[in-house]
Amino acid sequence: MIEIIPAIDLIDGKCVRLTKGDYNSKKVYNDDPVAQAKEFERQGFRRLHVVDLDGAKSKHIVNDAVLRKITDATGLKVDFGGGIKTDEDIRKAFAAGASMVTIGSIAVTHPELFIEWLNRYGTDRLILGADVRNGKVSINGWKEDSSEELLPFLRKYVEAGVKNVLCTDISKDGTLQGPAIELYKQIMEEYPHLNLIASGGVSSNEDLSGLEKDGIPSAIVGKAWYEGRISAEKCRDLMGFKANRGLAKRIIPCLDVKNGETVKGTNFVNLRSAGDPVELGKLYSDSGADELVFLDITASFEGRKTFTDMVERVAREINIPFTVGGGINELSDVKRLLDAGADKVSVNSAAIRRPELINEIAGEYGSQVCVCAIDARNDADGWHCYVKGGRERVELGLFDWAREAADRGAGEILFTSMDHDGVKNGFANEALARLAEEVPIPIIASGGAGKKEHFRDAFVKGKADAALAASVFHFGEIKIPELKEYLCNEGINVRI
Amino acid sequence: MSVAIVKYNAGNIRSVVNALHRLGVEPVLTDDASVLRNADKILFPGQGEASSAMAYLREHRLDEVIKGLTQPVLGICIGQQLLCRHSEEGDTGCLGIFDVDVYRFHPTRHEDKVPAMGWQEVRPTEASLALSNEDGASREDDLNRQACASGNKSLFRGNVLNAEGGCQADYFYFVHSYYVPLCKWTIAEADYILPYSAVLHKDNFWSTQFHPEKSGKAGEQLLKNFLAL
């Protein structure tokens, strides 16, 4: 892990870069340093290195008003340097919101004053700026070389309590020729606990990886960022951001509802009753289910009314998201169920009959409410979709249809493998993995849950985002808290 | 205590009403300026599209009403985004309580799906933790002090916010394609594609990107905490 600190160098209130510290080489990258700072923050950086080049030239702080604007507008932890020569300069920088100040020349020309500041402001708020050219410490905006050799110079200050050192190799700065890695390694070998900030020469993602691999704690990026040679994603990665963690894998009990009662079919026949759907749903929610699915398997008009009433009760009593499906044929069905309080609706046969239904739902209510449920079987000629509760094959391939549904605006695919459903021998992991690969929306695995390992496999091998099951939960064969505990121990991100 | 919910053209407000009912609170759903101004607490929830939501708010002069509120206000989901300065969604100027712009998620990997939908941990921001993390105190102490440091009183009281990751923390339910980046007002963050703001706070305005009303017990606790502010 390495802390990557983007830099804003200021001349006339603008964001510039110099090459090897030469003011004649100035290139303006952004007229608005505040906008630039906000952009860095948006990309996930936590810190910012601000250099007052006008200040370095004038030998006193100049751009403190710009610093103030940056610290007012962002939550970035800013270190500020350039032209800090007096106590008044330091106080101005802190008053303008700097978290730390970088002090270079004074440490060379007036060591006793630097030590006094170190004691007054604390070692966490001061960064010793050691700019190096040909092994010697350079001062006054790099225009003069001192007689100080770097390592003895550092020793003096480390012994006095300095913890943060910003070391710039002037011969590298702004050249995009790679950082002075040997120099930094040498410093780290000597002072392994130092927070060394490497600066100058970083030209690519690889340079940053190299610094990280060699254990350099922090690095400044300047020109390479502005020239687009470094990716924000790589920086986040090197800073330890775990993009993988993201969303928890979801466990979803499914309740089939007929005339207000839950039922569960084995291979879609032999219905067995398992109680009041709202009570059961509440029980699942309290025991850690992440979502619920209620499927209306009633065909009649009266049954539909009963189901809508049940949806209203679920919405009143349950505090996790739930999806409803079954018999959704047109937008008015969707409206009725969403108005009753459902978070999402799932469409199945009707969407295969009339795929525009998906566009209509997504257009009217957003993709996030539209779950496309697909029942499919791995026939001799490949995976095919089935409609009417699995009774009728349609000439439509599973993967083609899933992709099309996603293109039309579905928010999720709920894929039930009819071959696996009710068999309790694991999910259709190969087909799931292929769906995950080919379809750009979340996949809910359904059909085949028999034991805890099956859920792990659906997430790991099948790359599913969620796993749905019914009878193993309804008949208490798997308890959700135990399942979650197991998955957590298996290293899967689940909500407990 | 009177609790008002801002009535506008956003969806899914009913679930907030239901959540308040479960806490024994009867909210008023209203677009009446004086009712809003006189309520003890305001909720500004919803799901929807930014430009049409802002157009509605302006047309009904609710934009000025919301900006002028002085009691605790909680924005939820699109409510949070509308409290920001600008949204990339429909290139929309928003209310500007939080001076930060809202952006659309751009997936960098195949696994990153948009909308981001599901449960996530949130953690207090590193800056506010650093403010209070001086002597290696326990995490709960850290969190309590973090809450104080951010002037946040007790929005997270009783919630377990995890700074490290692990399954034991509270998870909250998110559904969104747009995000508020990290900013000065971030008091808790979440990770999806990049780190972003999960909870914002400034003066009397709080907001969450997630849906506390759909976040199980953790969300219920947070709503309870807000009502007790």
C-alpha cells in the first residue's frame, strides 16, 4: 500500500507544472485549482500537495487565499509548501486550512528555527522538504545548491523528531523519466520508520507500482497525472482501495403465494403449504434475509386482488426490499404492485411474449424495479427458455434472451434452472458463470439449493450476485443466520 | 413531534411512510410551505430522475422552502443528490446545500454493474476518525468520538460502522446509478467502483445515499436516531 498524493503547483492562482523547477518551462494545466482539487477528491484521493511557486520565488507565502478556497471546498488533507520563511507564513498556511506545511530552505539555512517550529507545531504538522540535486540539498526554489549532503542532513532532523520527509530529486522532477528509486530505497534502509514522500519523475502506473513494491510510504504525482499517464483506478488500487468488496452477496428466500398462502413446488408440481406469507417473510427478514421474492401463482382475478392486499401488508410490516412477480402482463399490473409498496417486479412469460414490456417498465420506473425472471432447461440442443411455469419450451436461448433483456433495460436476471430446481444438488453454476460473463446486470441464481456449500459455489463458481431458494428455508433445512455465518467464514461478503 | 415528508414527484415515498409507522410516528406528506417550515423534522426521500424532480420542486417553489429550512432535514437517495449543487443526471442544477456535484458511475470492470443495487457497509470518513483517533481507543469509542467530531451528535448511535470491512458491521441498502463523491461534508463513505459519500452532514441537513427505510434493523436505528436529533 502506498499513499499517492496528487500535486497542485500554483503560479498566479493557476495550476501549473514546471520542468526541473525552471520557471521558464511553465505549463498551465488548469485555471481553476479548486475545481482541480475537487476532481482529485472525486477520484478517491485523500490528500493534496500544494506548492506555492510564487511564494517560493518571493520568499514568503503568496497563494494562501487559493489554499483557503481549496480547503473550504474539499475535505482533502492538504500539505502546503513554497516560500515559508517565517512564523507568520506558517500561521497563515494553517489559518488557510493546511493540515501540514512543507519547509525546505529554512531547514538548511536556519536549523535552530526549524527545530523551534518542530517543537511548536508538532512533528505531525511539519514536513521536512529535502530537494536534492547531485546528492546535495537544494534551496530557494531550487535556484541554489547548499553544501549539505542529503543523508547526514536527514540524520540531524530525524534525531530531532522529524517524521515526514518530502524528498524531490530535482534532476527528475517534471521529466517523466521515472523516480529516483535507488535514492529512496537508500533513505528507507537508513530510516525504516520515516514517512518518506517520494517526489519527482513519476511517469506511469508502473513507476507507482515500483515505489509501492519497494516499500516507499508515499509518492507525489504531478505532471504524469495531468498528462493522463496515470489512471485513477490504478492509484486507488495501490492505495488499498478494494473495489471487489462492494456489494454484499444476497440471500433471497422465495415465497410462492396462492390464495394468500405460501406454497412451494418441487419441479413446479406437488405444492406443499408453508403458512402465512407476511409472517413468514417477517421471520426471514428478522433472521437476516437480504430481500424477499413473493410470486403470485394464482390465476384468477380475485386471487390477484388478494395478492395485492398481501403486498400492502408486506410493505407495512417488512423493512427490507422485496420483489413481486407472477401474472404481470402489462404496465398497469406493475403500477398496481409498486403502488401497493413493492420495490421491484419480476416479469417472466409476458416479457418473452412481448419483450417491449421490459422497455416500458424500465422507462416508466427505472431499471432497478425490473427483474427479468427466466426459467430455462439445458436441452440436448443447449439452454432454452420455458414459459407457463415451465410447461412450454420457446425457441429462445437462455443467454440470448438474458442479453436482450439487459439491453431492453432489465435491472436483474433471475435465472431458474429447471434441471436443478427441487433436486437440491447445487445451482447451475456453469450457466450462471456464463450469464455473469455475458450479461452486464446482476444475476440471481435460483434452483438447486440443498446445502450451504451450494450457495458458496453459486457465488464463487457461478459468480452470482444473489442466490434464491425456497423449500430449504421453508422447511428449516438451512437457517439463514447459520448460512450467512458459513459464507462469511468462507470469505464471501455477506451481511450479517 | 411532527414529522413532515416533502411531497413531490419522486417514487417510493410510501416505504418511508411505512417505516415511520413502524416507529410509531405518523408523518404528514405535504408540499405546503408553512406545514414544512413548522414541522420538527423533515424527510426528503425518494427515487427518481434529477431534472424532472428539480423542475417539480421549482415549479412548486419547494426549492426555496427546502433551502430555508432550519430544523433537522434528512435527504434520502435522490433526496441526497438533490441537496447537492449539480447532478450529471439531466445536467441539472440542484439545491446547493452541499457544494458538491453528483456524477454517474462509470464501471471500470465487468463486475461493476450500474445501477449499484444491494447491501453495503459504510464507514466513517478517515479524516473524522483521524481527528479523534489519538490513543488507540476501541472502535466504538472512535465512532462515538467521530460522531462528535463531525458535529453529528448521534445519527449513528447504536449502529456499528466498520472502518475495516468484515461481515459484522451494519449494512445498508443502496439503489443508485449516480453518486456523490467524497467531499468536505462526507461523514460516512461507501465503496463501489470508487469510494463515495454514503452520508453527508452540514448544519441542520443530513442525507444518506442508502435507503434507511429498507435497511432492516440498522436502517430503523438510523431513522430513530434522526428523529431523536
